[in-house]
Amino acid sequence: MENISVNLNNRQSHIYVGECLQNLNKYIERRNTFIITDKNLDSLYRARFPECPVYIIEPGEKSKNLNVVADICRWLLENGADRKSFITGIGGGVVCDLAGFVASIYMRGIKFGFVATSLLAQVDAGIGGKNGVNLDGYKNIIGTFTQPEFVICDVDLLISLPDNEYVNGMAEVIKHSLIKDYDQFVHLEKSSIQILAKERNEMEFLVNRSARIKSEIVEMDELEQGERRKLNLGHTLGHAVEKVTGMPHGESVSVGLAFAAKLSVEKGLLKEQERTRILNLLQAYDLPVEINADPGAVFDALIMDKKKEAGSVHFILMKGIGDVIVEQIDIDELKNFTLNGN
């Protein structure tokens, strides 16, 4: 088991890669812990949960809304949760986002941790302290920065993950390699067969490396004022695609990565052959690189993004594989490229 510490202003968050759901008892006090999970995870793994009160949500993005937040808070009150209580989210990205958000606002904030059960949650959603819910279909418009006490990444749970959900998480793994790890990008190119077969050593390696990359960036910039913006590579367009098409998050991010690569070539930052390698890698993992959707609707969703400021957007561009920059791009320029260039 690997213990990755995220150190932030005399606070620590721990990521345990290779730890098991069955060992959750080691990290909580059962008498004062409340678990949030979804219906699928409850049916699969309830026998492995510690004996604590459990709130079960419907799977999927539709549960990430303020009505569900209010229902959970009422449930916590009814079950005697107080400021000394602890929330554990057991699930994928939706459960982690929701559980972290509820914990960060309930009684002005109580401690929480995660057992991340999907690849997406283990390499991205569960790490870094971003917690949020959607509003009218717009991703994570309401949220907080609050760090979990721990994130347990039980790699063995990924074996039973449906292939489409596993592939969804691979979009974030690829994103991390594009941001800051050329060697991992090469490894992803060479080992796609073993990775898609969910060989355990490959899964543990990828989770460990991605968790370290994200943790290093979060330590430098917890509140996303500079360096952490790089983690949004592929997400500006990706969130708009997700809103308009209803595609899963990872697939939408994949389209966003392809878009960012094309825009980076257009701006003279990325070589065309590098863009080709990126597209080939995404497609090797059965991830889409383009969509059939109304460009106008996509752009309208894009300009509602949280990263918009005073007529421009902080957009992440690629200088090469493993090297990105943050550039403020004028909305009109982005509109022209969105409607005509992709």
C-alpha cells in the first residue's frame, strides 16, 4: 500500500493506494460515522461496510443537486449527526462530490473521507478537495474547497467496474500524462492491452502516478489561483459537451482534450504529429475525439463555465506532450474556433 500525503498549511490529507474497503474501520470511529453511497455500490458491497447509518442515493449526475443535499442534511439531523460526526463517501465521482459538499457545509463543516470505487474517483474526483453539485445541468457551479481526511483507493474494486466506466477514468489518466508526465504517456501508448485488461499491477501503477501528479499540483495551489488551473485541461469544452449531449464525464473530457490539442496546434504551440499521437492514444482506449452536436449550443454552455472572467476564459493549452500552459483566451476568439474550427 502507498500512502500519499497532501500537505496544505499544517493540514494533511492522505491517499491510500492499494488499501481495502474492508479496512475502512481503521480510519473512522464507527459510533459517529455516517456513510453516503449509491444504490449500485450498496447492492454490491454493503456486506463490507462498517456498521454505520447509510444514506443511499440514485446513481449518476442527476443526484448532484441541492434537493439531494437538503435530503441528506435532514437525514443527518434526524440521525443525531453533530459537529463531531464524520461522513464517509463510498463510491465514484458523484458520491465523492456530493458527500464532500454535504460534509463541508453541514453545521458549517464536519470531517469526511472517501472510499473511491471508480477509476475516475481514484485518479481525480476524490483527490484535491473540490466538492460540488450541479445547477440546471451546469457542472459543479455550487461548491467548496475542503480536503478529505483520507481517500482509500481500493484497486481491487476496479476489476468489477463496467468497461465503459473504467474507460471513463482513463480520460483523466491520459489528461494527467499530458499535463506533466511524458513517460507515463509513452507507457499508456505501449501498454494499452494490459491496461484495458485491468491487470492489477497496471491499475495500481496508474492510480498511484495520477494521484501523485494531482497531489503535487494541489499542494502548490489548493484554491486554483494559478498552477491548479492546469488540471482543467480538456474540461472547459468537456463540461459544455457533457451539458449538451449528456455524454459521460470521461468521454466528454476526451473530446475536450482533442479540442485543446487542435487549438494548441492552431496557436503554434503543439506539433501536428504530437496531436496525432494524442488522438491515437484516446482512440486506443475507446474514447471519442469528436461529437455530432450543435456547435452553437456547445458554445452557449461553454461560456457558463466557472473559469470565465470578464469576457475571457482561462484555457489550458499544450506546448507538448507533458507540458501545458494557462492562457486567457477572449470569448470571441474561442467562439470562432468552437463554431468553425472543431
